[in-house]
Amino acid sequence: MVNTTKKDMNAPPTQIFEPRDPDFESKVRKSFGLQKVMSTLGIDLSSVRAGEVALRMTHDDAFTQQHGFIHAGVTTTALDSACAYAAFSLMPQDAAVLTVEFKTSLLAPAKGIEFHFCGQVLKPGKTLTYTQGYAWASDGPHRVLVASMTATIMALHGRSDLRL
Amino acid sequence: MVNTTKKDMNAPPTQIFEPRDPDFESKVRKSFGLQKVMSTLGIDLSSVRAGEVALRMTHDDAFTQQHGFIHAGVTTTALDSACAYAAFSLMPQDAAVLTVEFKTSLLAPAKGIEFHFCGQVLKPGKTLTYTQGYAWASDGPHRVLVASMTATIMALHGRSDLRL
Amino acid sequence: MVNTTKKDMNAPPTQIFEPRDPDFESKVRKSFGLQKVMSTLGIDLSSVRAGEVALRMTHDDAFTQQHGFIHAGVTTTALDSACAYAAFSLMPQDAAVLTVEFKTSLLAPAKGIEFHFCGQVLKPGKTLTYTQGYAWASDGPHRVLVASMTATIMALHGRSDLRL
Amino acid sequence: MVNTTKKDMNAPPTQIFEPRDPDFESKVRKSFGLQKVMSTLGIDLSSVRAGEVALRMTHDDAFTQQHGFIHAGVTTTALDSACAYAAFSLMPQDAAVLTVEFKTSLLAPAKGIEFHFCGQVLKPGKTLTYTQGYAWASDGPHRVLVASMTATIMALHGRSDLRL
């Protein structure tokens, strides 16, 4: 039987993943660059690793809801891209990526100077990849968790029209 | 026992709701007008009823993902506002509205000339209101269902700083 | 442009579906009969149509949570089967069915004498089918909506080991 | 600005929580003991900590779906209780606990000899607590992640009828 210590159970199911496409980073960066909504919203790529992608944006009043916080849909836009590209980083070269569904939990108002988003693969698969993501608001030295996401991402094979 | 016919079971749980705030429509319109992200994304209010809010946007390349479709996060932004304002329309005058969480299912690519979003209250409550929403892409005479959402919306009472 | 009336927008995206397997009903009934958890929980099949499956159970103290209501996980068990079999009813003969993910909203306590569950296909697909489900508690003449679900269901092809 | 290293971003947002009720463990154990469905399904409490609850069950054919795996609804029943009691452990003495909604991702078939479930608080709150949970199947020396959940849990105050 498995011996589960506090640390053990607490541990997030993070893993080291072996990318099937050695050029996964440039593939992700190229596709991300084609998402016009990213530059429109001022969302940048912070880092690309096999199974994990981090994004960043700074506060802009143009993307706020009625109380002056960043709209939950904008936070979701960044989290979805972080999760989808985390999944895409583990897909083979000929696969296109599509989001099946996601759930966002709004833990705290998205109030801050800068926002960080991290998407991670929980379970890769030939067709479906399960991911989770977290968003933090930062206001200088510390950061606050403002949202979490779980997203199901799909690989489409043999669709050259949707390649990137 | 309940006699459930085909029509019966198929029927969506839509209801006629009695608004607690007679000025619910102007309240919703005013708050919607404060969401800067709505004008940034070109999302307009189509209709406001007690427990149901409809929005509309036209395609804009600035909000697309890598395949040229509207990004799922943008669709979600509109659906979240439609659901939250559907809930807000049934809240008393002194309540502020906040989204707790939502799930979006991406049924088809958001590809079209115009997009329609409808948020409906499934179950209103003092603190929590459950809603569902649907998004359609339209390309002229017919429309295609492209996304669905279920969202939990919260009423905050006695928070004058968050009133609208 | 689409002319959306109140009725129009309110309308649930229900459709008439053409089953790919003419024997879909017996296929669903046979697979349902293999789910031992259904007889353990006393959940019965009420009706099977192309794209829609209804289930029923009566209250049993053995399946309650701490307040004496049916546990949300039991409601979910019925809703998941209703949604998965609604999807399965539209799949070709050689496909096996698997649930990818679901979200359940607990609208009201599952308190009653009898419970009804309905799963409906929102969007069928070759690999993924999107569904929604509703659960009602009934206490004699009227019924109360107690839960809703959205579920993503997957078709597995060429897996004879998982056929039913 | 926040300096985010690999370790940093990867880190799950786990925290040390200060319970408001010093007797939280006995409160959780007492309420869990009242959930008749837990003994019906053979689900046991493994450990109770402030903000984290672990459960365990062994495989039983009575709770299987058509392929012989534990039904996703049964896994969800355990995950929901783990998440709800993780939240309950941080609530004040006079609060009752209720699940608002949850989403379950079915990462792999629930196939094994023994199953472990862990629910953790992601963000506690006066009214709403956000949680996440994970389920593993174990077959001897190693374990496989089979499901993940995110759940929103509500505290009800002043409802002596729903206390436990």
C-alpha cells in the first residue's frame, strides 16, 4: 500500500514531462504570436517549458469590470492560453490545439499592478490533455492568488488548416 | 408522482421571475456601462429582462486566437457578463454582484460575422444565483451554437463601495 | 441578421437527432444494465431517446449526507450516467463511451421521495459530445430542480475491450 | 516585481491555515460519521488537518460502471466529501457546510485495489471556500492520479437545523 505522508498528499501532481516535439518552445512561441487577442490585451509570454507555460500582463483600465478590477473573462483568456499552450508543448509536431472546456474559480478580485498566469499539464494524452492553471495579482513585493482554472485541451491530428 | 412527457423533460427550466428591484433594467444598463472591457471588446447590450440578459458583438480580428476565430476567453467574457447581469437583474437594490466561478464548454469554433450571448437565471437566491448561458455565431440567416456556460453569481450586501 | 425574439433566445438548444445506430435503445439499455452501481443505488432507466436519457430513483437513507439529503455525489452519479448514455445513444455501433469531465451545480438540497434525472445532448461529435443534465426532486404533485450538470463525453473507437 | 522561478510557479498554492474552531477535527469526524453514504460506499476518513482532509476506499464491484471501473460519480462522492470537510475544518463552530458546485476531471479509469482522495482548501472565506481535490488509484507499491476536482463550498451561519 502507498504510504502517504502530509507532504505526499499535499504534493501537487507535478511531473517532469518528455516533449515529443524537440522544437516545442519555438512552436509555442510562434502560435502564441498568432493570437492577436494576446497583443490586444497586452498579455506576454514569460516562459515556456515542457508541460508548463507562464504569461504576464500589466493592469489596463480598458479591460476592467464595473468595480475597476480586471474582468474575469480577461483573466480567463490568459489562463486558457497558458493551459492550452502547456498542453500544446507536449503534443507532436503535426497536432493542432483546441480548448474543449474550462472552469475558472474567481478566488479574489483581480486587483493589482501586474498579473501572472501559469498553466500546467496534469495528465497528457494522445487526444485529450488535462491541465490546471493559476493566476496571481502582484502589487510589488508579494502576490495574491486571484483565480484558478482546470481546462481540457484537445489535439487535432491531420488538420493542416489548423496547424498552429 | 410527476408525469413527465417528452416535452416536459426536454423543457429547459426557464421561469418567469419577479424582480425585487423595479428599476432593474436601468440598474443593469448603468453597471454594464461601467464595464470598460465591454466597449473595448465591442460588446453591446441587446436586451434586459428580469432574469435574462442578451449581449451581442461583431467579429473583430483584434480578439482572435491563432486560427482566426474569436478567442474562447472573449466569448467567456461576454457570457460571464450576460450571466452575471441576468442574476443582478433579480437582486435587491442594495446588492453588488460578483462572479464566483463559471465553466465554459467550447462547442464549435467562434467563427462568424456576429455573435449573440444569452444569460439566464436557473435558480435565484439571497446569496447565490445559479445561471446558464449560450453563445451563437451568426453568419447571415442562420446561427450556430458555439459555447455554453454555467456560472455561479454572488450578491454582496452592504458593500456600498461595490454597489454597481 | 438573426431576429431574436424572447422565445427564440430563451429556447434551449434542443434538437432532433438522427441516431447512427438504429439499435441505440437496446445498446443503451444493455450497457446501463452492466453498471452495477445503478442497481446498488436503486437508479432505474425511465426512457431512452436519441440524444436524451431519463433516469429515476427513490429516496434511500443509505445514500444520504449529514443533513439527511441525498449526497451530491449520488445525484452526480445519476446525472453522469444520464448524460453519458444520452451521448452514447448517438454514437455508432463500434464506439465505447467514457466521461471526460463534468460540473454539477447543487441548486437545492436533494430532499424528496423520488428523483428524476434527464441528460440531453447539446452538441454531438465524432470524438466529443457535449451534454447537459437536470435533476428534480419530487414529493408528490410537484417537482423542484435540485441540480444541473454539463458533461463532456468521449467516444472511443476500435476498443473492443471497452465496447459496452 | 515578483521573481518567479520554476519551483515558484510550479508550487501549488498550499498554505498553512489557522483553524477558527480548535475542535475542528472532532467536528469533522462527527459530521463525516453522519454521512450514511460514506459507510454504504465503504469510504473511510484517513486524516483530518486544518484545511485538508484525506479519505480512502477499497474497490468493490457493487460501485462499478459498465467496464468494471469505479463509477465517476462514486469517485466524485468521495472527492466532494474530502473537499467539503477540508473547508468545514476551517469554519467557525456555528457554521454548517454545503457544496455549491464542483467539477470533476476524469483523468484515467478508476481501476485499482485501493483509492485515495485528498481535499485541500485553496482559499478560505467567510461565506465561500474554494477547494481542490485529487483522487489516486493504488495497486500496491505505486499510485496513479485518476481524477481531480475543484469545488466551491459554502458556510451557512445561524442554521442550527443544519449544524453538522
